Amino acid sequence: MRFHEIDDSSKSEFPNHWAAAEYLYRAFKPGSYQGEEPAYENWAGKNSIIFSVRGWGQWVVPDDAEDDGDYDWEVMTPKSLKQANDLIEQIKQKFPGIEIDWGPEEKNWLFFQIPLLAKQ
């Protein structure tokens, strides 16, 4: 089970988290060819805003992989990984204190999670 939908009342309680998610999605969506818009979900036991984009950046088959023409676990090139990290760092600076977890998934998807943490 990947997603478990929960109540969407978080937008008024966590406006900066939602703004960061929308900003992040807009930063990555133009370079992708498919995306799942930000949604409020319980992911891995954390109430979070999550979304994914597919095909952003450049991906290659790892040198040690057997590529039969349909390899599902390509890796981002160092250049694309640096560009992604730079974009995320810019967003973290714009929205200090908001955690952004992200990483690659199967078939060239990038998964993003912004946990909704109680205000300190």
C-alpha cells in the first residue's frame, strides 16, 4: 500500500508547508513528462504532503546492471542530481524549518515528502 488518503484540512494549519510543496512541484514539473500533484497523505506513518514527478533530469542505466532495453532502476546523472539538490536547497532557504525528503523511485520517478510537523 503506497498511499492512504486522509482529511485535507491541513491547508489552513500548515500554509507554509503547502506553499513549499506547490513551489517545489512547480520547480520540478516543467522538466518532467508526468506528475502526481501535491496531496495530503499518511505516508510511512507521517502526515505529509507528497507528490511525484517522472522523467525530470537525465537518467542512465548503472554500469553494473544488465540492461535488456527495459531497465526500471536507472539512476540520475551527477549533473541532474546536482541540479535537483540545488533546486531543493533554494526552496529550503525560501521556507526555512520545513523538512523536504525526496529520492528516486522505480521507472525514473522522483518522490517528494514534506512531513507536517506540529508548530514549535
